[in-house]
Amino acid sequence: MHKIFAAALVAAVTTVCAGGAQAQTGLLAQIKARGNLICGVGPGLAGFGIPDAQGNWSGLDVDLCRAISAAVFNDPSKVKYIPLSSKDRFTALQSGEVDLLSRNTTWTMSRDTSLGLNFAGVNYYDGQGFLVRKKLGVDSALKLAGASVCTQQGTTTELNLADYFRANNMKYEVVAFGTADETIKAYESGRCDAFTTDASGLYAERLKLSVPADHIVLPEIISKEPLGPVVRHGDDNWLDVVKWTHNAMLNAEELGITKANADEMLKSDNPEIKRLVGTEGKFGEAIGLPNDWAYRIVKHVGNYGESFEKNVGSNSLLKIARGQNALWTKGGLQYAPPIR
């Protein structure tokens, strides 16, 4: 029995060492050697990922890229942003053009199992809705029978649209376009009666219209759209880095660690806080990062709640309520495993 146990122990240690060696030669090592993170983002969605006139990107999805950069480099600015359309996003990730996708991408079974990709979490719980002109006199999606609906090709939106109208025995005409920009412009020009996409996108795209107040978002949410970052199969260490960056931002909010008090929290005696900021344990080493990796994230970027309110919530133009994206302690769905 002792010999069998010893052999098993040697095999286990060999596996762990091999895994460690793989991590050192994996994507994280390449990113460190390159000196920057290459992040695939949306081509321009207010609140989630959009460049200003100087080419500086901001948004909830962009903040996740900045947070990963902060964890790896202690600098949130070492990110190269590659804007990707819905049609091109998965090919760009599969080919290695980008290190991850952080742009409104719905986690579905087929995407998770047949494209060679892994979803690393849900940074925004969303659902598909409809935007219509107030003058249309429609106050429910159930009154859209016979309507023409503008939507974007290559997304889950088309399938959800078909399912909803079929389930409610309503006829409709789909008017599909290659990009989000083409779709919203077609809607404004009168090519269709309604515009459909994720509800978060409706609020963002409405800002592009000449008179946003002339348009309303209908109350129905017709689908589940868990949006989150995506990486390639085959590099568990990189998946862990992306996944735990998101988790760290959630845990920081729950523990009350903010950009403003992150330095003060280094003195905390709370064991959960100590593990997150790196003054206790060696959790960073497990993913190939310094043990203050999560402190770096909060110090440079903030916790999840700070990022949400700044980009899409009460301190933004979109004014989206936390809703499902509130922490689990406040009635929402956002919940992160503990650092321990």
C-alpha cells in the first residue's frame, strides 16, 4: 500500500509540476513577454465599450480588460483594443488575433461546446427587448403582430426573435443588417417598426437617435442573455486569470473594498479582506500572478459596483438600474466564489 501511495503521490506531483510548466509557457507568459493584453471589444456600444475622440476606450467590458492588465502589469493601460463585429468576434479569438473577448457576448451551450471556447463568467445579466417609436402607440411586445423588426445578423437576437413571435402565434418581418450601427440607422430611417437587441444595447443605441425621448423600450424581456468574457480552450491558467479577475471585483464590492480605501484595507484584520488584498495567503501564485493581484485590480479600476455605476448605472448617461446585476446580498444574481 505504501508503494502504491508513493507512486500515486509522485504521479500527482509530476502532473502539478507539468501544469505549472505549461502555465509558464501559456498565454499568460506570452502576454507578460509581449508587454500588453490584446482585448477584443465591441465596435462601439455606449456604457460597455466605446472609444472617445482621442481613441481612449471606456465601458463595463473595457474595465474588465483594464482590470486584467492591472492584475498582470500593475498598470491598467497596457491593453490593445481590437473592435470586433458580432460576425467576426469568434474567428478573431479562435485564430489568436485577440487574447480574450470582452464585449457583449451571450453564453450559450453551442458557443461553449462547439467553438473551442470557454466563457469565464457573467459580467452582465441581460435579456432581449424591443425599442419602438412612441407615436406607434404600442405599449407591449405582444402588440407587435405584423410588425417589421430590425435586428443584427450573426447574433442570438435573430433566433430569440423567431422563437418569441412563433410562441405567440404572431407574424412579423425581419430586416437584418451586418452591424449594430447599420441596424439602428435603418430603424431611425423608418425601415422597420421596431428595433430588437439586448436591453442594455437598446438603452445605449437609443442615445444615438436624433431625439432619444421619442422612443421607448417595451417592458417585455424575451430571453436570457448572460454576457461575459470568452477565452480559447486549452489554457486553463489563462481561463483562471480572467475568471478570477471578475470574481475579485465582485468580492471586493461585497467586502466594501473600493478604489478610495484599497490602501487602508491593506491594514485590515478581516481574514477575507486579507486574502483578497494579498496580505495573507499565496493565492496569486496559484494563477501565476503576484499575491497583491486583486489589490491591484481594485486600486486601479475599482470593484464591480464602482465599474457598473460609472459606466452604465446611476453615474452614467444610460442610468440602468442594478436589477439582476446587483450582488446576491442585495437581491441580484451577481455572486462570486470566495478567495480561500
